[in-house]
Amino acid sequence: MSFVSPFLDVPAMGDYAYGWALVDVETSGLIARRDRVLSVAVITIGPNGEQTGEFSTLLNPGCDPGPVEVHGLTVERLQGAPTFDQVAGRIGAMLQDRVLVAHNAQFDYDFLAYEFARARMWLPVSQRLCTLALNRQVDPPTDDMKLGTLAAHYGVSQQRAHDALDDTRVLAGVLRASLREAARLDLPLPLVTCPPRAESQFTPKPPKTPCAYRNPGRLTPGGPLQQGMKVAITGETARARAELVGRAVAAGLNMMTSVSRHTSVLVTNEPAADSAKARRALAEGVPVIDEQTFLRLLADVQPGTAHEATAVRVAPVTGPEAEQVGPVEPVSTTTAAVPTPEAAALPTASPYVSVPAPRQWEPFADTLDKPLAGRRVLVLGGVHADAAAARIRVVKLGGSAAINLSASVTDVVLLPGGEGDRRMRRITALELPVHDLHWLASPTATDQNAVVLRPQEPHVMPRGGVIDLPMPHGGPAPEWYVTAGWAPQSDCEIDVVAFLLDEDEQVTFDEDFIFYGAPESPAGTARLLTGGPAEQTIALDLASLPPATRKIVVAAAIDGAATFGTVGAIQIGAAPGSSGAPLARATLDAATTERTMLLVEIYRRGPLWRLRAVGQGYDHGLDALARGYGVDIAD
């Protein structure tokens, strides 16, 4: 099978000519560190579009094959198939020096990484490209971003869904069409760097059991330990650290690997030691006891207060009509976006407010008839305040504010200086309508071109908007994917993080902080996924979160001296499933000096889960934000 002529029939070949290794795996489950690969297919294609290799095989995982009704791979079919380590060398040779391509590429990459680790080999991949992330940039008018849906949209024939080899051949067609669209829109490819990672990082680890009790506070002098207390250990101990931790966990204590102002007690035989934990305990006034005292207190740990259990039921609504705008009643004892008093007391904290619309727009504020409904408007140029005000106006008019050029952009608003934007050349070639600022004062029907609408357009949420997350009646609840995207940056990196918080707006243990260094919670209920240098996603299995988790805060932080004022707007999308159509979308405009920004909150409201678009920025860095939630990332 050759892809020479059709495969890379796009302009600007130099920007899109890579050696590709298209991959698809079928697996026994969804968690890479636990589940196994059942079948794998690889197609290699050269920079000129010529197919250079093809390989596929079933694999004997040595375990239950999982959801046979999905992949059709029974124990009987897998008997006699090779094990992964028997074919790892051949697969590695096909991946070497090529860009790994897959639909939801991090899924396939992580499964291959774990399988290579089990085989005591390195996964030879330095870059990957996700066709799902690429199409989120292209934004075609499809119901969702599933491989089959995109194949139908691009006219690619699909014979057997969930067959690894057929899916890989379909992937080749989708990649070909997606690259054509990317070239037409002059989009940079969302390539993800995959640096070598230590084998131990891909060695399955048993998940930590969340503590069942609320933190009662600090240990009082001469008082007893109480279930739920947060305990940290530092320095050398007479007994093995694992034994101390095991006994403490069995007694109902919450063992932490760092110290914060919410730590109940620090255990150390060297209180004067210059460790990070000891310094932090001294600064925060955390009580310090030695190992013998700790062992004595472990003999009589007092009962604690269990976390409130809440059964999450199906939302009574199934779409954006549940949206509410404005203040929302508190879900716990505090509703501050950043915990107080520590974060609120920081002298550099500066939560910003939306920039008010220009005076000439005010008469229209209460009489809008949503003339931009179904339209996607890209604002170029202008100082930050004017661009933010223009995007706010677009949303008030019923439209959606774009941050990058895509196939769904219907209009462009040009502010002073926008003529020099590099995208203007492509906008002119595409013959998109370009308007000045006055168009937003009163867009009329005569300004409208034909708009290709999806069956269900994402609901546009303003800053502070709230929406119920619907769950299906019967069947498994979907994972929710909260994706943040921004204009590509050349001088800074942006990290998306998540905090899983309890009733007290604190992480119950350190692993409830999800970030680039720990991209997955122990039970796999929250994961950080990277779709490209300008897109990151937090995936949440809300139905499986422990009762202690009352809220998830998704935030973004800039590494270095840059601020969100120079980055510009951040777009948020919330979708059920990795390939689902976005249920809601928000465009959040930062102010000028903020280095961290709260993007969304997903929280329990009685038996339901709700999502709120926050868009609140702070001048301090990620370390201060994390400390406010009970995590010291300096450790």
C-alpha cells in the first residue's frame, strides 16, 4: 500500500515532512500501569509519503483480556500469540527515529512505555503526534473527534473498528487529511517531546489508599494522635521507614511526603537538621516529636471523623440548559478559589476582574438578541484590555471567542496592530470576513456568511458561569476531559495542574496534586495529558473519586518570568470522553502580571457534579498556590 501521491499532497512540505510510525494498540483496560496490550499494529511512512513497513500481531498478555465485547479478543484467540517481549525488538526498530502517531497518542505511548519497561527495554520514541489534538486545532464541523467520525468526515473507509491493523490504516487516512487541513490553515503541528524516562517510572506501583478521616488539626502538647492527622517523617529512623508508615496508615493516620501549614506533626530524631521538611515545620509552627514518642502515641490513636460520603447521581439535565451564571452557593466551609488565609495574605496576590466593555457598547448590554450565535470570532491585535473586551463582547452576542485560527473560525475582528499578525496572510487567502471594532457594536444579518453548525454546538460559558455535568442513565459514567489551550509560545512554558481537595479545601495526601512530575493520581482517577506544546488536559473519572474529594481545581502556571498578560487568552473545553464533543467552552482572559491562573473548578453540589469557569489570576508562582492547598512542591 503506497501513500506517495495522496498522503502528503499538501503545500509547505518542509513543515510536515517527517518519518512517521502510525500505531494502534488494543488493551485489556484503560490504565497503562495496570493493564496490558493485547494487539499492536505499526505502519511506517517516510518523509516523502511512501509506506516503508507494516506489522501487526496479537499478544498473549498472561492475564484476563478485559472487555471482550469491545475488542473481541478472547482468551482462546490470544492463546499461542507471542508475548510482548518477543516482539519488542521488532516494534522498537520500526519506531526508532520516527514520530509516533496515534489517535489519543498519550494512551498508546504510555501503554507501549510500560510494556517496554516490563521487557527491560527503552521505548525509542523522542516525539509523538496526536491526531486527536491536531484535529482539536483544526476543529472540523464533526459531532465528535472519534477516529470513526473523523474518518467519515474526511472520506476514509473503515472496515473493522477496534481492529489494530485496520484502525492504523484508517489513522493513516485521517492523518493525511488532517495534515492537509493544517497546511491550509498554516497551523504548527502539535508535536510532543518524549524525553527518555527511567524504567522505574513505568514500573507498576500499588495505589495509596486515601485516608478515610478528616484532618482534625495539629497534635497538642501531651495530647494523643487522632485518626486523620497529617504526619510527615524526615531524617534517619531506628525502625525502617516503611514499617513506621505502614503502622501509621493502619492506625488511620494520613502519611505525607511533605510539610505544609496543615501538617499535624513532624516526626524526626534530628529536630535541628537542615532538611526542607524541618525548615518548613519550623516556619509554620508544626509540632515536632521524635520516633519513640511517635511509636508510643501510635499505641492509642483516638477515633477520627470520617469524610462525608455523598453518592453522585445522574444530573437531571442532559445539556447546557443547566448553565447558571452568577454566584453559586458554597459547597463546603469555604468558597475561596485559593485557600485562606495563606494565599489571600500574599502581598502579590491580585485576583483580576474582567475588563469592562467600552462605553459605546453599554446600551446593548440588556437587549442582546445573540446575533453571533453559532459563529466563532478570532480577535487579532490591540492592547490586552481592548482584546479582552472584544472577546467578552463576542460571548455576550452569543458567539464563541477563538484564540487560534481553525476551520471553525467564521469571522475576524481586527484591532490596531492586528494587520501585522502572521495569521493575516492565511486569513486573506481563506477569504474570511474581516471586521473592525465597530462591527461588534451591532452585527447585522447582512454581515453573516453561511455557518456550518454542528448538531450540538458547545455551550459558551462566561467567566463565573456554572454548568451541571450530565451523567448517562445506565451504563458507565464517562471520564470528563478538561482541556486548556493557548496560542503557541516561543519564550515560556505553561503547565496545567490539578488539585483534588477535601471539605477543608486541602489535598488529602500529596498524590492529590497532579502535575508534570506526577501526572496521574495513584488510583488513576485524575490524569494529566499532553496533546501538544499549546494544549494540556486533565482527565477525571468523577464516579470513582473517593468521598473525601469534594472539589477539583484545575490551574495553569507559567515557568519563568513571563506572565499571562503576554500569553493572552486561554480556551477551556469540557467534554465527556477523550474524543467527545465539547459540552461547554470558555475563553478566559488573564490580566497583565499574573503567573498562575485558576481555570475551572469541578465540585460536588449535593449528589451532582458541577463545573465553574473561574479565570482568576495571581502574581505568585505555582509553589505558593500549591502551599495554599497543602502541598509543598519544594520537596
